[in-house]
Amino acid sequence: MTKALYLEDSYLKDCKATVTNVNGRKVELSHTVLNPHGDSVAHPQPHDKGTLVLGTKLLSVSKTILDGTRILHYVKEKPPPVGADVGCYLDWARRYRVMRNHTAMHIMAQLALEICGGRINGNLECRDHITHIDLRDCETSDSLARQIEREANRLIKEDRSLRVFYVPYKEIGNYVDQRKSESFVIPEDVDKVRLVTVKDLSTDICYGTVLRSTREIGSIRIIPKHNRYFEEKAGGNKRLAFVVS
């Protein structure tokens, strides 16, 4: 199994690794700093891109995907052989842009819950530039959306710290609001669960990369659609989309 170094340090930009498996253009490594995209609420952010260095050869990693427990690095060039030692380098500019959006998503999801009672319905999407959260069972109005935006930017300016830690599966309820945790499907055989805390605001199940401080986000602006801040979606859900700058 690949050692996911990005879970320990979101700011780590490179590492040494050994190729453990190759299937076509899909390469598995002993260690990686590249965060994969996964089909899970706990893995909502876009995949990392980067480069594998084999001697003097540079192999472009176009995407990184989580397949079960396997982290697959898709390379454009001829893949390295199993057993080869490589350098794994992160496209840091892309990662940092995504980290700002992803950290903002934690803040927006919590404020949507507190201000309008909106609970995440399991659909969160964090892209390079626009991020959205889908909510259910919530009161919606443009004034509430603007209140969420104002409060988010106030929290950002307060320079609140973020902390990553692990707790036993059975103790999740002691840390995460049940109204939020019900959207996450975590296998019961998992020993420990990774949590991310925004100081004095929220604690969430998360396997993505986050900033050290809210100030690094910059600012948040909600993007209206059809002149409304909350977009109507199927099943009565409401979508809130925003950008950071």
C-alpha cells in the first residue's frame, strides 16, 4: 500500500519512492505526495498533477486517482519498471489553489448549517476555481447567502488555525456534528478516522489537503446563478457555489 505523505503534511512538495506496480499507464508507488481524487464525500477535491523523475527522464503525471485503497498515478510517457527508484514531484501551484478552495469549503459547509440549517447531502465538489456544496432541509434566501459570505470572510480575516488529527472510528460522534457525519460512509472496520478542525468553528471527516490558516484563503465570493444565490437542484436540494480570490 502506498504511504500517503500528503495526509501528514499538505505542504510537502516532493519525495523519493519506489515503483511497486505498473498496469498500462497506471503507476503505484511506495510513497507519494500527490493527493488522489476519490468517489467519496471525504475525498472531494480534484486530483493532483505532478512529475515522476527516473534518472534524467521526466514523466508527467496527468492525474492521480484513488481506486479502493490503491493510489494510481497516470503517466503520459512510458512508465518506469517495477522496482525503479523515482522522485515524485507535486505541481504545487495547482495544489495550493485547490487547498484554498477546499479549506473554504469546510468553512462554508459549517456556516450553511449554522445560518440556514443546510445539511450536506453528500455532494461536494471542489474544482480548480469554483467550489460548490449541495444542501438539503435548509431555509434559503439571498440575504442568508450574503450573511454566510460575510461571516466566512470575517472568519478568514481572524487567521484561524487548522489542525489534522485521528480518532478511533467509534469516537467520531464525540467530535463531528451528527447532522454532518451522516453524509459520510466510513467502513466500520477502519481503525482510525482522519479529522480536520477549523479552530472554534468545525470538525469534519476529511482525507484531503488543507491550509494551516484561514487567512491563506484570501476571500470568498458566492456566485449566483439565474440571479439567485441558492440554485435549485433535483430532489429539493440547494446548491451554493463560490470562488476564492
